[in-house]
Amino acid sequence: MPEESKSFLYHLEPIARKIPSVAKPKGHVHFRRKLLWTLLILILYFFLRQVPIYGLSPRYVDIFASYRAIMGGASGSIIHLGIGPLVTGSIIMQLFVGARIFKLDLTNPDDRRVYQSVQRLMMVLMIVVEAIPQVFGYLNPSSELIGAFGLGVARAIIVAQLILGGLIILWFDEIVSKWGIGSGISLFILAGVAQAIFVGLFNWIPADTTSPISLSNPPSGVIPKTIYILSQSTAYQLVNGGGFERILFGYPNSLIALIGTIVIFVIVVYAEGTRVMIPLSHARVRGARGAYPIRLLYPSNIPVILISALLADLNALAYILWSRFGTWWFGGFHAGSTRPTMGFLWYINGPRGIQEWLLPLL
């Protein structure tokens, strides 16, 4: 490529190279080693989910609570940001390159190398951008930390931990992508969804932890709740006392939700394996025919990940505007809630239950 036609992103490549990265393997990586690296990263990921942010106030707000299954990470942990900055940085680069704002030809090896380097730089930048606002309304430092270091330093300590956790997730993703199986982002999403399903099935802890287990406060898991209600209720209570209703539709994990999950899983697996055969014929060879298979669900889960990351970032921005300036038209929230209940974001967030299908004015 001539020097004058090179993108200005070439000037950012030296900066991007200074960011520590995981080296590529020099040769073929055996499957056993890939599996070991993947399992090791998965174990470390679950371990970091249990490492709390030092000096965090118990009264913090997890603005990403509604998207934890896809965003990864854990509320109040050192990896609180999850994969959000990585996905957001990737979205920005893809949009800018696709719109020709960044003039790169990804079929060119040099441009592709620059694109990957600058994309890492963009991810690191998004880690910083998403970490700093967290201490202004979401992840507030504890009074002990403020008393020891002052408000400014206390906020900086929490931001530093969030940035460190975001960088760890970035390096984990690179390790899995280069030395493991698949990608780290997909692995973390799978881990979060699998954990949510397991806990939703077998959790014996009731939803209200301040009260003992009872028919009005049964275990949270679908299986323990079903067993408890069936064993502790009479036939009259099951039929006329709402026992079956609590099993089928009761909060937080209902039997109908489990059935729906299984049905959707079966449909997705079936559709994922479905191929549409496109008939082909040769223009110069008479009678030569064939078929080309095309996947029915070609986009896979990438659009879901992208839109979830975008909505999470918009919710975070809306919460800042709402809590600081009272701006409701972009998104308003009830006290203690991280889901918008009014404004523009209410309409673009997915409904959760029949009660949310109606317009807020109704």
C-alpha cells in the first residue's frame, strides 16, 4: 500500500504494541494442551468471580444486573465489567471500518494486522471508559475506605481494581483464542449461562433470605421448590391454595420457565443444524447439477451479544443522567432498580413477563 494512502491508524499501532499481550503459539497446539488451557482459564474465571472489590460499599448498584448472563463477570467482583468493554470496543471498530471512517482493507495483511492491534487498544480504552463512571453512583467506596484515604483516592482505588479486572478478562480471552478452544468471550458467556441454569435448578436458598423456608417463602431452585411444595402441601392447598400456581409460575424460578428453556434449546439446536440446499447447475456442462448447503441460522449468537452490550452501555449512561440530573426521557428508574421503567430505553429493552407487555401509560 502506498505511504500516502495508509490509514492514520498506522500511527496508533506502535502505541497498541506497548500493551502486554499473549504471544501466539509457534507451532501446532495439541488438543490436550488446548483443553488444559481452556479448563485452567475457566477455573481462574470462576475464582475471580468470588474476589470482591476491596473497599466497596455494601450498598452498591449493579447496572449490568439484567445482562449478567451475557456480559459475564460477577456483581461487585474484580471482574465486575465482564466482557462488556471487549464487545463494545469490537463494535466500535467494526462500525468505523464498515462505514469507511477507518479506511482499512481487511483482505490486506498489513491492514488486518493494524486493525487487530488498534482493536486491542480500543478495548483497553473502553475498559477505562466503563470503569471510571462506575464510582459515580454505582460502585461507591465504603465509608472506611473514604475515611482512610479520602473520597478521591478511594474512588481511584476502586477504578484501578476494575481496570485490572478488565485487563485480566482481555488476557484470558487472548489465551483461550490462541492456546485454547474457541474464544474466551464465548467461554465466559457459556460459563455464566451454565451457572445461572444450575443455580436456578438446584438452589435450596429461599428468595427472602431473612425469613425461614416456608410455603410462602420456598427454595429458589425449580427442583427444590417443587419437591418442597409438593411434600409440605395438602391436596387442597395444591389445588385451591395456589400450590400448583407457585410451582408453575412462582418467582423467581418457575417450572414453566424450565419448560420454556428446554423447548427453546431444542428449537435452537435443531435450527442450528438445519441447512438450506441451494441447487446449482453448470452453464457449460449440460446435466451437471449439485447443491450448496447454507446454514439457516447463519448469524449465530453474535447479534445477541452485540445488542446486549450496547443496551448495557446505554442503561449505564441513562442511569447517570437519571440519578445526577433527573433526565427521564432517555431512561428513568425506580429506586433500587437497574431496569428502566420509563423513557426511550423502556421501549427498546425486552419485556420480562406479561405485566410488562402493556405500555407504561396503560
